[in-house]
Amino acid sequence: MGRACVMVSALGRLLGDGQPLHPQALLERARLPGRSAGALARTLEDFFVHHDLAFGLDQDARLAAGRRHRRVEGAPEPLRPAVALFCEHLVRSRERARRAGTHARADSTVEGTLGHVRDLARFLVIERGKADWATAQVADVEAFVNAQPGNRRRRLSAARQFFGWARRTKLVLVDPTSRITLAPRPGFTGATLTITEQRQLFRRWSSGRAAVHPHEALVGLLAMLHALSCAELRGLRVEAIDRSARTLRVAGRRLPVPLDPTSMAAVEACLAQRDALGTRNPHLIVTKVTKPRMTPASAAYLTHVLDPAGVRGKTLRSTRLVDLLISLDPKLVAEAVGMNAGGLLAYVADGVDADRLTDDGRRAQHPQR
């Protein structure tokens, strides 16, 4: 109640300061400088956007632009102008992809690429003493890529993107990355759970114990049984739940996800917890922070909601994908989970469990000497 009074008083000052009273103008004046727009600006944005009175603050885009600017400014001054032009090229390419309806790069992808190009510029100036992109050679790029063996593939990909653009724009005459090759991408090497560990987690989330939060059970079961990612879980809305058909519509998946009784019980528990909060937030997972807003729960919340169970959502999802790809065709799995069949091939195991083979298969795998 006290916070509501503070926001009403602040809004009253904005309405009486003699400035334009259009909703969009109010939003811009209510915004606080810095990373956070402030509670008043966020509340006004939810109300005005919900009632089609304003376009919103687009705070995420502003923050992303600031992160890109910091990465460009982090490059050494002699090489910085080219990095700035490359940044503009990445943003324009993303906008063209959005207009064409193709897959557009996310902010994190653009920022990661710029970060590697910034590091390459620092390496050339500090380690190699070169202040011109045109003087970069194959040995320079190889030394930069090999400086972090665990990050070689990402660094080389960013360098290839930059020098490919630089050659098309006549910034350089020769692409030094064209003759650099890497070993084929290895198969899936992430962590997975054994059958015993999966059973223990399933009992924890299906027993209805009061110590288990409804969000933990929902996230754990949907990730372990239906391979939902953190982004898909954050975007779940109440309107996507069909109680009569026991299905769930997930953004990016063409077909509704059928829910087993245990998963449906976890969804019902989250709906009851959401009703107890008395919120108008349309998302299924609502926290105390997002209760007065219309935004989804943060990615950090989804990451740590499984901490009491001692497991990560990524591990649960990977376990389910590996199990599906062992049993089914990758194209069928890709259609079910909304992924690219080529990307799923990394999860295919190199071998086959002995208990899945017939007698002829066992003899073929272990021939008699």
C-alpha cells in the first residue's frame, strides 16, 4: 500500500508539471536513468500497453544497444571504427531477417560476436602490434583462436563473420580465416541423468509434498518429460492450457504438447498458486516480482528454481532429448519439440545399449573370435 501511494504521488507530479500528458510522453518522463526504468514506469507501461494507449518503453532494446556500445568502445582506437561499422551491419541484418520472416539473431548472439571481435582487435594491437585490419594474417587469427582452446569454435566463427564482411566492404583484400579449419564438431558430451536419478526426481515432484514449491515441480516435470527449455517455460501462458484435452500449446512447437496425469497435476498446482496471488499476469509461472506486472518470470528465477532438487533444467532436457533420439527418428523428434533435425544429430549416441539389441545384433556387435 505504501508503494502504491508513492507511485500515485509521483504520477500526480508528472500530471501537474505542465508537460505533455499523452500516455507515451508520460512513460518517457516516468523512466528513471540507468539500467532499471523504475517501478512507476513499469507499472504505467503495463497499463498503457494492455489498454492499447502506448507502445511501451522498449527497455530491453535500449539495454541491448548499451551493451553493444560498450563492446564497440572496448576495442582499441585504431581498429574501433571498423568494429562500429560491423556492429551496424549485424543490427541491419537482423532487421532484414525479421522483415523477411527468417530466423533473426538474438541480442545475446550479436553481443557475443561483437565481444569476440573486440577481443580479436585487442589481441592484434597488444600481442601482435598491428593497428590495421588489413595487416592481419592467418597466423594471427590462429594464435587468437588457440589462446582459448575451449572457446576456439566460437572465436573462429566470429572472426569469419567479421573478415567476410570486411572483404565484401573492401576493408581487407584477403580473408585470413578462409584457410583455417577445425575438427568436426563432437557429439553431445553434456551431463545426463541415470534411470535411478530420474525416478528419484519423479517421486519428489509427483508425491505432492508440501516442501516442494509448485514452480519447482512444474519446471522439473516439463523439462524431464517433455523437453521444455527455459525460454519455453518462461513464455507459458494460462490461455495455452486446454484442461479438457489435457494439452499445452508451446510457442515454437507446431503441435500441442499432451500432458500426462502427473504433469497436469503440476500445472493445476501452479494455477492454484497463481490464483492465490490474485494477479492479472497472463503467464503460468508468476512470482512475487512479476505479480503486479505483465512480464514473464526472469531467466535467473527459472535457472535457480530447481536448486532444492540439486539438478539443472538443461540436464533434464538433454536427458529427455537423448532418450527420444535413441528411440525415434530425429525428424520426428524435431517436429515434436520444435527444433531443427540437423541440430538434434549432436544428441545421437555413438553406441547402442546392449539390452536394446536383438540376439543377432549382439552377435554382430561382439563377434566370436
